[in-house]
Amino acid sequence: MLVPVSDPCLPSLEAHLDPEIFRALGDATRLALVARLASAPAPLTVTEVASCCGVHLSGVSRHLAALRDAGLIEARKQGREVRYTIDCGALAGTLRSLADALERCQIQCCESQSPGELDNDQEQRTDPLAG
């Protein structure tokens, strides 16, 4: 178990750790819906999106709402239908920003500490009572 340690990287890193995005992507059905939308040549209705997974339409609607609320997909009303598209730029940008922040944090950590200090820091972060 990790013990909280004061780290100058944390504020920068935490700015990229949006729980809504991880909550939205942390479900297998929602990941299947994201994949379906990403592979679609045009915006899809709920019925069309639902063809990827064996979930009832009301369940698919709830999953799409979670993805939309997290900013990962867009919904546009066309007549009596709502059509969904993935916002690839937003998703890729979010994941890219997180990866960049992680890399910057790792570089800062490694530049500011000698190898011996890194080993000591790891020992300090590990809770000896966790077994």
C-alpha cells in the first residue's frame, strides 16, 4: 500500500486524471460502444450502436449518456433520431495529455534524485504494515 508523499508532479498529473473519463472507459460495454462508434463511417442511432453488444436499448442509452457526459462522444438530434459519433480528437487528446504528464513526471522525478534516492523514495512510499 502506498503512503501519501509530497510530490511536485502531483498537481500537474492530477489535472489530467479526470474520474469521469476513467469511469466511462472502465466498463466493457462502454468500451465496445466506443469501438463501434470509432469504426463507424457515419453517426449512428442507438439501435445501430447496440448491434455491437447484447445489451437492451435502454442500457445502451444509459451507457451512451455516460460516455457523452464524460465528453467522449457527441449526440446530435436529426429529426426524431439522435445520432452518436465519437469525438476522437477529445479522447486521443485526453489520453495523450495524460501520457505526456506521466512522462514529464517520471523525467522530473529521475532528474531530481540520484539512483540511491530513488530506491529510498520507493521504500518510503511502501507501507511496511501492508505485508
